[in-house]
Amino acid sequence: MPLRCNGQMCKRIGWFVLFTVWVLCTFATEACAAPDSNTNCRLPKEAVTGYLSRPGDIIMGGTFLIHLDRVFSDIQFTSKPPELQCQMFSIEYYQSMQALIFAVEEINSNPELLPNITLGYDVLDTCYTLRRAAQGTLSMLSGGTESTPNYNCHQGTRLAGVVGDSGSTRSILMAQILGLYQYPQISYFATSPVLSNRNLFPSFFRTVPSDEFQMRGLAQLVSHFGWSWVGVLANDNDYGQYGLQIAMQEIINSGACVAFNENILTGRPNRNAPRLAQVIKESTAKVVIVITTDSDWVIVLEELLRQNVTGKIWIATEAWATSDLLTNERFQGILLGAIGFAIYSGQMPRFSEYLNSLHPSNDLYDPFIKEFWEQAFSCKWPSQKNVTLVDNVREQTCTGNERLESVLTKVDRRVSGNVYTAVYAIAWALHNLLNCTAGVGPFHHGACANISSFHPWHLLQYIKKVNFKTPAGNRVFFDESGNPPAIYDIVNWHLTSQGSLGQITIPVSKCSPSCSSGFRKVIVPGKPPCCYECARCPQGQISNQTDAVECHPCSWDTWPNLQQDRCLPRPTEFLSYGDPLGYSLAAISILSSLIPLTILGIFIRFKNTPIVKANNYSLSCLLLLSLLLCFLCSLGFIGYPQPEKCLLRQVAFGMVFALCISCVLAKTITVVIAFNATKPGSRLRKWTGVKVSYCVIMLCALIQIIDCALWLIFSPPFHELDTDTQPGVIIVNCNEGSPPAFWCMLGYLGLLATISFIVAFLARRLPDSFNEAKLITFSMLAFLSVWVSFIPAYLSARGMYTVAMEVFAILSSSWAVVGCIFVPKCFIILFRPNLNSRENLIGKRT
């Protein structure tokens, strides 16, 4: 809620505010107009070293990482920190600084761009430190070589904007300061995605794409080469950590896994290199993404070289993918095969000519030119006090006669191109501001800004809408977040013996070996998804690709091959006449059917003999005919099970066997009645005819007929293709329709056989020299044994063997009846005719 005050308090606050404003204005006048006056109250000032400037109507600032490192010193907080000492001069970034100077001179010489206006510049070396970046930013805002916070001491000139910095962390610090005053800032190499936040950095732009695009591209590169097990190294600053987060997320989203992620500690002189080298050496990952700068990466490379870490493929970010520091022959054994993204290489006409014209004698104002010359030609100027020894030989002395053409052609100019573009972006914004037409300007009521007195936020509006072509023809514009179009070059450090780019052999980087066709990946609990095991596809399923996540079932009429990588048509199985088992059973069935037919002929031939008459000739003939049908009905189970065959074969089997066992039961009852009817005064004499036997047969057969009729009416057997019983085979069989009906039919046969067995067993000791009851007892015992054994065998058999088991049971039980009842009689008739007499039949047992 708003603050409230009474009249007296408001007066006091008002006087306090007026006094504060007066003090600040007075001090500002003193600070800017008389910085050297002897006053007891003044702000502490700090001179900025590594500074290069040129006057002009409008000043353009620039910060560059001319030195890649600094001397580390322990700060004890007991005395003033020592002056910053820079080291590791970078030719590449010095060249990028020269790109700003070249662009400014080119613009000043162009009569069509900013006519009658001269651009100047203030550039400085940040020396890889936030402290120097802050000092430089404040000094440019202050308008002098000394930084005076919150004061502007520019004498008749305006600061248009700042080109810089190359690092994301330093750019963020500068953007926070410049954003307070709405000064435009265009970075040429800061790629952190956080800088796209317009709420935090309203005046920040860049000519290099955001890492948000690059990290997605790196993840796509990993996926393209089939690498699923990669390590990640990243700086512990804004550039590295934001890139690390995006890269890991994109890698995981693409289906790959991160073997390790380690930080390069930029605050330590050794960058934590010993631990990083050890982690990389022990990891099974063959591919490592490195999100760092060239100056930090060189220190890690030295440690990798010391520990002999080889055999890795390095994926480079734009910060070091084309760095001239890494073309050193010492690192080729480690970096051979490295691949990565580089910022788009634009063209700068006449820039090479400009660079070759640089010379210490001509550029006396340049504080870096002599150090650049020493670094380029590995020499020392005679005025240098410290002359080092290289391999016990004094370093070469610089003469000034060295030629730059042989040195600068090897230096990559991608960063320089971005600097060049950034300078032109500010120049075109100033040009549009200069040519603004009153009434159609971008400000209130179409107003325009004055080029000689514009404010930084005036120019900011024009930079947001800048759209132009560089002298080389490249289109330049910024999106709503201040980013350019994302365009990258893919570079690969792989040279043939002739020194040209050769065919790349793609290495394998996986946590687990690939699962071949026929296998699927199984995730191991507690391990990353990429560390899997290979498991054979389940039965009935295939996988026809490498590293399949899941297997796919075959269609119902197909089945996997042995390798389980494709589906083949399923073979059909049934008890065929072409199979050895099928034609063997068919031959036995046909041959067996000749036996009862032969016996029937014998009985007809010897029907007047006593033994044939004594065993009920008519029932014996009927039994032999039923046995003939029993043998022949087994043929219905062999061959392709047609629907009609399925419908009739079990019913035919049940009815024929019911007739057969009914005849046996009738014969047994006839024997018992015939014996008891011979007793004096027996009333069974009237039951000794054939009518009783036929009635028994008809009654027993009728029950089976009714059972089979109900079966066929309500749930008849049907043709079936069984794909579940036996894997990989389609079993063509006859489904019984109603299993209870089938077992009732079979159980009824067992009931008849059991009754016949019991009756025959009780009559086995009747005093008759040829008692048929004993033969019937053995026949029914064998019959029951066959069918009792059949039940578990039938239930455990599969496919055509189920049918074969039933055919075998039919033949065996039929043979049991034939062998036990008729073979002994035929033996007597044919081979012991002396026993086939009336006297022998009516004789008493001794």
C-alpha cells in the first residue's frame, strides 16, 4: 500500500530529497569536469589497462578476450589485491578485435552509410575475468579511461552501444549493467540461452545463435551416428551449465543415455583436469560432448595427453570447434576424428588485405601489436627484459621484417565475421535513426531522435528492427529475443595422408552391445535404459531389426523361423496316409479286417460242426461282422479330417463298438441261461432261444444310438485348425464338440464291457468241457485294459498322435476280442478236429 505522511514529515522528506539531488549533481560536476581537483570527497577510481580507442562523433564500444587466462593469486583480504596480470595471448581474438576496427574504418569510408558522421571506438581486453568486463563496461559508460560508476563524462560524443563479449558469463554481467541504461549490446560469441530472456536482458542482441539450437543439433548428431552412450564435459559457468542442461535433456529425449557429466572448474588453474581425465579414461563411453571454451579445453587436453587418454570421439561446441589453439600437432593424436558445430563462416571482403598491412611501426597506438607479433612468429623484441629459452636455445629476436601472410591464413575467421556483422548492425541502426522522417518515426506521435543528442533507448528501437545485407551479401536481422537465424557449419577433424578430409569410420559408443534380430532389449533395474540385456523373443514372436524394444507376434497361420527374425507359413499336421505312421496304421487296419472276415468264412464252412453250433452260430456271425466294422472304422481317423468325416467318425466308432460289445454280452448271457436251463425243473428253458440275445443287442445298441443322436443334434463334432496345442504347427483335427458326450459314449462302451466281464467271470467255472465264458472273460479283460490305458495316453498326446492313439486303441481292443474268443475255436476247427465232436462237448469235467 502507498506510504502516507503528515505535513511536517512530508516537508522533511522533501528537503532531504532536494539535498541529495544537489549533492549528487555537484559531485557529478566535480567528477566529470574536474577529476583531478584536490577535494577530500571523491569516488575511488580505477584505471583500465589493455585499452584501445579512437575518437569520433559516435563511439562504439567493444570487449574482447585477447588474453585467454590470468595469473592466479591467493587473496588474503589483508591487503589490496594485486593488479590483474593477463597471459596466453590469442591471435584469433586479436584478429576479431581488428575486425571491429576494420569495420569501423570501412563504414567511415563509405559515403552512403552514415554520411558526415565519423565512428570511433573504445575496445579493451577482458582477460577472461568478470572484474575486467565490469571495469570496461563502466569505463565506456563513463567516457574515459577510468571507470566512474553512474556518471557520464563523454565530451561531445555519444556511446552508441557495445560489441561484446565473447563469453556468456561476462556478457550476462555486462548486459545487466547496460540494460539499466538501455544501451544496446551485441555479442559475437555469447551463446547462453538465458540471454534470450527479454525481461532480464532487454537490450541484448547477438550475431551467434543461442545454444538452445546448438545443443539440439548436437543431440541430433549423436542420434544420427547411432551413439547411445555419451559423456558430457561442461564449464561451471553460465555457458557450460545451461548448455549441459539442454544437451542432457535432448540426448535423453532422443533415446540415448549420459554415461557421465563432469564440470570443468574455470576457477582453478588446472580446471579439475586430473579428475576429468581419470573419469574419461575409466568410462566405457567412446563419445564425449565438450561444452567449453578453447582456453579451458587446452588445459584439459594437456592432462589427457599426460595420462595418454586416446580412442575417444570428441563432439565440439562452437566455442572450440575451429580454434587455432587446437591445431597444435601435439593434440592431433587425441583430437583426431573430433566433430562438432561451428558458427557460420561469413565473408569479409578486403579483410585479409587489412590484416596483412598490420605492423608494429605503423600501429603505434595499438598496445597489443607487439605481443601479437611475438605470438605469431615465436620471437621476442629486443626491448623485452625476460627472454625465455626453448630447448636450451635463446628465443628468436623479432626484426619487423616477418610477413603475416603465412600466419594469418591458418587462423579461423568465424568469430571475426560475427564481430564485423555486429558493427554493421549498430551502424545501420544509426543510419536509420539519421534518416528518420518526422511524423513516421518510431517514437511518440511519430517523432524522430536527433543523431547528435539521441539517448541509448532511441537507438535500441532501431536495432530491434534492423534488416540489412553486409557488403558480402549476408542478410542480417534479429528475432524478438535478439537472436539471429540459427545457421551452423559441421566440422570434422579427420585428415588423410594427403591432408584432405577423408572418409570417416563411425565408431561405436554403446553401454551394451546391440541386440541382433530375434532378440529384444530388457532393461536392467538400477541401470540407465541404455545399459540393457538382450533376451530372446518370446515363443511365437519375432524382431526383424537391431536393438528392438519389443517383439511382434506372427499372424495365426505363420510362425517364426529358428532365428526369430521373420515369420514363415505354419506347416499343417494331421494323421496322413502319406506319413509312415498313417499308412502303417491304415495297412494294419485293412489287414486286420480280413481276419474276422476269414473267421466268418470258416464258421460258415463249418457251421454244422458241434463247436460252431454250441457257440450260437448266428451271434458269432453278427459279432464277426461287427468286428469287421470295428477294424474298418479306424480308417475314418486317418487322412485329412474333412467336416463330414469329423461329424461321423466318432459316432460310427461308438455305434459299431456298442454293437460288438452288445453281441459279446448277449453271448455271455446265453451261456449262463443255457447252463441253468439244463437243470431239472428250470424255468429258463423258454429263454434259451435267439430272441433274448437279439433283444439284449437291440436294447444295448439303442442306448448308444440315442446318446450319439443327442450328441449330433446339440453339439456335433466339427473341423478345427488348432494353433495353440503345438507351437509352430497348425494341427488339423476334429473337435469333439461336446467332450462330455464323447466321454459318455466311451464310458458306455466301458460299462457294457464291464458287465460282460463280470458275468463271464462268474460263469467261468461252469462244468462244461468247452466253456465260452472263460474266453469272453479274457477278451473283456484285455478290452478294458486297452481302453483304461487309452485314457491317460489320449489326454497326454498332442496333434496327430492323439488320433493315432485312438486308432491304436480301436485296433488293439478289436484284436483282443478276436484273439480271445475266435482264435481258440478256429484252432480247434482247423488243427484239432478230434476235439470238435459231440462227445467232447457233453463230456463231464474230471
